[in-house]
Amino acid sequence: MAAYEPGGVVYRGAKYAGPEGQYGTMSNYDIEGPRPPSDKSILRRGDMEPQEYDEANKVTMCELVFLPWCLLALVLLCYLIAGANGQVAVLWIIPLVLILLISGYIGSKYASQESDEVVLGFLTLTAVIIGTCVGLFGNLTSLQELHRINQGASYFNVLPSEPATSKLDASSMVFVNGTRVNTGESFGFTDASSALSPVYCVAPITNGEASFRRIEYWAAGLNCCGGNKPFTCGEVQSPKATGGLILAPEIQEGEGRKFFQQAIRGALDKYGLVGGNDFILLNWMPDPIKYRDNLWHGGWKLFAVFGGVYLIISAMVGFVIYPMLKGS
């Protein structure tokens, strides 16, 4: 690279041969000497040496590694907090805004032929997209269910004889010791008009005494009973199970509610049971509160572990790309 010489403007070793302060025409341009900066020139200061400019304007290793990772961590944090609180709009607004901003940044840098910044833009865009995918996965597998459970009340030491009407706002329930599901009096109902209709299964929750006949609460599920198949909904086989979560709305709302009512009516008629004024359907399990806490722990652990792994991946990518950009 040629050194700076007074009386001309240096541009990566080329010098304009005309009078100082005049650019003249291309016919006076000497490819071996200095030349003036054009609109596409990478020179941003007239008094900066090309080597100084290159070093000052190339992206750094820290930018290549940590900027994409920071944006990914931001997306995951937003998904963790918004997902646990049911703020569905945030789950789409945050990544959409980031993607639009980064896309605009990439377009502007590409137009000005700043390749280093374009590469950095694509790395950050990739991080945001990957973070969005992981965030959606975490919400679908745990955080949405966590929000649903947190929306309702939790009841403890519930007697199976207590009216279900007083606990219709429940999301989780723990019964007194000795409460069990009578799987021998289960019943399954299916819509015979549809070959794809699932089996809606119910079994009464009792205090364990044969004389207990008024049923307010039912263990329930889909395709976990019928024919020669025993009732296996939830964790009814676990001796430690004394509670449950209210069956998910997508299962028991709409036509599902009607079919579960048909299953309950069938159990009442078949086994001589008496129904309460209302009923509650439960996904039976040993400890619904622990299950709820595990949903939260599972969500943030997924994001934390992936964030750590992505930091390592980002560092590896940075170490590969940085020498290429430095040598360009």
C-alpha cells in the first residue's frame, strides 16, 4: 500500500494526478497514483489513512460473538416472562420488531457496501430467529400450561363429598388422605357417528368406602379406557396420587364437555351412583403443585441451557468468520 504524499488524496495506494483540490476528469486519473474518494468510497474522513480506516471500521470479535447472543438472550427472556404471564401479543411483537430493524440495518449496510456490518447483521438476524423458535417451543411445552394453572385457585385437603359448585374456579386440587379413584366404576363414551371420535373416559373420585355414592369429582381423560382396556387416565395407578389439575379447556370445552357429560351419565346409570349439582374433571396425579413448579423450572432451565450453548456456538462462529473479515 502506498504511503500518503502531500498534494493528493490517498485511496488504497492510488493517487489523483491533477492539481491539489481539483478532481478533473477520468482522463487525468493515474491508476498508480492517488485518486479522489467517490460516493462508494470507504473513506469517511479525508485525513484518515486507509489502514487506519480499515482497523477502525471493521467489526470486532466481541461484536461478532456477543451482539447476536445478547439479542437471543433478550428474546428468550421476553418469552419466559411474557409466556408465564400469558401476554401472547408480546410473543409476536418483540421478535417481529427485532427482525424488521435488523433487516433494515442489513439493507442499508449492503447498499453502502459495508460487508462486515452485513455479516454481523445476518448473525444477529439468525440469533433472533433461532431464539424465537426456542421461545415458542418453551411456551408450547410448559409456559402456556403454567399460565393456565396460575389463573385458577388451588384447593387443599378437599373432601370428595364437598360440593363441586363451590370450587368451579379451581385449577388444581389436593384431596385428603384416603381419597382414591374407583377405576372399577369407570365409563367411556365415544361419538359413534364419527370414526375418529376419541373415547371420553371418567372414573369417580371417592373416599374409599363402598357406601360413598354421591360423586362430585371425576378423574378423566381421552382414550384411556374402553373395551377390555383398564382405566389408565392420569396417574391413577400411583398410590401417592391424591390430587389433580383441572382438565385442560381444549379437551373439555365445546363438544368435549357434552361427551364427558354423556360418559358421567353412563357411569351413574351403570353403577347406581348419584351425581352432584355440578362436576369437576381432573387429570389425576400425585402432586399438582410440584407439577406446576416443574413447568416453571423446566421453562427457564431450557432457555438458560440453550443460551449457554448458543454462546459457545456464537464464539465458534466468530473465531471462524473474524479472520476472513480481517483479511478482506
